[in-house]
Amino acid sequence: MEENKESKETKETKEVKESKLTPEQKAAAVVVSLGADKASKIYKHLSESDIERLTIEVAKLGHISPDEMELVLDEFYKTCLTQKVVTDGGMEYARAVLEKAFGKAQHNRCWISCQNL
């Protein structure tokens, strides 16, 4: 019987906890966690419509428990680590983005111009 209790505890600690907030609410929580000064620097790089949507979510957010905020920030951090793989630019990355955005045919025309850089 001790083994069952032990294996149950192990299963519970291995479960990955995720925030139940929507992606929009998570974005708002990250902005709130940064504080007004740092958040304002991010806003400078957003479109007017993104600023409006994000500000509405921040205003609607209300109180987030420390546990919930930790989950959101942990998820954000892990996402940043995952994205770090593609933070290096270069010709290969530029080519891949063009192809993904415009398809192979149009990508080829643009790519020829870029190679002259």
C-alpha cells in the first residue's frame, strides 16, 4: 500500500501544470509583470490595433494569483527559449521566411534581389 501512495505522489509531481488563461490574458499578464516602464518600451514596437487589444486585456485582467503568474511566466520563458533557436538571422533564415510567406515562385524573384546585398 505504501507503494501506491508513493507512485500516486510521483505522478502528481510529474504532471505539467499549465495556466488556464487565454493567450490574450497571458500576454496581458506578462505585460503587467514587466511594470509600466518596461511595458511601455514594448508598446512602442506594436501596431495601434495590437496596443488597443493588449491594453483592453490588461484592463480586464484583474488580480492574478502568484501561482498563476508563475505558470504564465514559466510558459513565456520556455517559449522564449524555444524561439531562441530561430533568433539568428542570416541568408538561410531570410530565404526560409520569404518562401514561407510568398511561396516558391515569388520567393525566387525576391531572393535574387537579396543575394546582391
